[in-house]
Amino acid sequence: MVQAASVFALAAVAAVQAAPIVHYIKGDHQSTNTIEIVGGGEAAIGKHLYVSGLRDVATGPNYCGGAVISPTTILTAGHCAEGDWIEYVSIGSHYLSGSKDGERIKVKKIVHHPKFDMDTMVYDFAILELANATTVTPIEVLFDEKDAAGAPGVLGMARGWGTTSSGGSQSNVLKEVGLKLWSNKDCQAAFDKLNEPGLTPVDVTMICAGGVKGEDTCQGDSGGPLTVTKNGKDVLVGLTSWGLGCAEAGLPGVYARLSYAKDFIEPYLPKPAC
């Protein structure tokens, strides 16, 4: 969906039954590897302003995704925040780069989840504290595991910037793709069928979505939001984290599950009005 993430890029480094394993490998965040939405379409302009892009220069391209969760806070994936490359966040823009619309705000502090592990990808969360408040309305975070809005089988949406087909040219506009949520049990079973002992296990801190041929996040949109609809509006349930292959039938993508980071995220959320 966007350019390769931070100093850790997603890359296909092996092949397992026609599905390349997508791992995080050390590299340059400005590498030519692209992060793609496969099978998606252009998102409605101005409708999902909370979707954010992480940049090293104010008007440069987005190298990772994120979401506005408070006027001064962006939530992204922990692996995106490795290194010191994130300087700005582009908020509310429909475009991959530039300053045609939206806001560019300086990042003043980066906080990783204390349990984030780059090897196992557990607790793949990071907070970006902004130097100035955004005018964009934050997205609601869904923490309740029992809420039917985030149950297996529900249609989620992933959004970001990238190509509409594997290997195509990168899109300059925000795109989206619908992906059904999986149970962790079914997700792990799908990966187990590959008989690849070195694969990262599907942990309770993860949520899976997709698995329909030709529709997927491919090589990430690392840190980008996975949302569901509740009471007619988007709510945040996950962040793009890792996966196998690209838009392969029966192989969902893996996202960081927000319900397992409530204690980490909640202090940054807007306080309820009295």
C-alpha cells in the first residue's frame, strides 16, 4: 500500500507452495519495494481523514500508515517506528505525497509498546506524539473482544497508498479493500497447512483478515488501519502487521489486534466530556 516501512522493509524472501513468506528484513526505508493494496479501489475523498501517512520530510511520500486516535496522537505499527526516520505525519490527505490537502505535523516523540518484539511481531504497536494538534476528528478504537462488530466473518476495510495489482506502479491516491475477519484458530490452521516450521505463530495479539484471491494488503501498508463499521461509522480494530504471499486464496493477512493493547493505548485517547 505505501513505500517500504522505516529501516525495516517487508520483502518476499522465500516461496512456500506458491506463497512467498513476507518477513521484515533490515533495509532502507526508501527502498524500491512497494507496499500494496491488491484488488482495492480508490477511497472516497474526504471520508476517512483519520488515515495518516508517515514521512521523513514534510512533503515527501508516505512510507508507513497510521491512524489519528486523539488530536495529538497517531497510532501505528511498532515495526514502522524502528529507527529515527519518522519526522512528520500527513493527516487527512488523499494523496501519497505533497501538500495539496490535509495537514503535515511534526512528530515530537515516539513510544513503542513495551512488549513489542520484532522477531515474533507480538504487540506491534507504537504511539507518535505530535508537536501540534490536528483538526481531524480521531477514529474510535474498538477494544471489546465480545463486540459483534469485530467478530470473525465481519467485513473489515484496509486503507492506504499503493498499487491495485501486484508489481504495478504505486498509486498517488488513498485506496481501500474489503477483507473479512478470521478467527485466530482458523488463521493459524491456514498457515499450518504450509508445513513451514519457521513461520511466525499467530499470537493472541494479532487478528487476521482477507484470504480471498486477488484481494489483500500485500507487503503491508505497514501500520495502516484495519477498520470495521459500527453504528454507521468506522472503528479501529487492527493495524497492518505481517503476512504470507500476496492476495493468495486461503492465506489472510495478519494485523496487530488493538484489544490486546488497551492499557498502552487508552491513556492517549480523548477524555470523555463531563
